[in-house]
Amino acid sequence: MAGFSALQKKLFGKGASEKKEKVKALTEVKNNTRTLAMVLRSERELLSINKEQEQQVSQLKQMLEDKNKEVKKILCFSSRSRFDQ
């Protein structure tokens, strides 16, 4: 139980008044500290942006493949027409 009470003191700052020294609880947030919720929100936003970019890359790859097929067809047609002449 001693370990649990020490953890409780660290987390919630209980027992600091007994020692007459100010102990900040680990759960206190400074003005310039990001909360876990803020970090998780940022992470979700980045993952969403990453997913959108991956979709865009996939679409661009497909467009490039389609254009390459068109070019090959044109080249093939153009080479055939030269031989026919």
C-alpha cells in the first residue's frame, strides 16, 4: 500500500501540506503545456491530412498510368501509319 500512496501523492499532490513544502501534482497543467486531448486532436488531424494526401497520390498515379497508355497507343498507331505509307 505504501507504493500506492506515494503514487497518489505524486499524481494528486496530496500530503504536501503535511511536509509544509509545495509539491505540484503531475496532473497540473502549465500555461504552455499541451494537454493529451490537444496532442490526440493534432495527431488525428495529421492522420486525416496524410490519408487525403495518400488518396491524391493514388489518383495522380492512376492518371499517369492512363496517360502513359494513351501515349503508347498513339506511338503504336503512329508507327503503324508510317509503315503503311
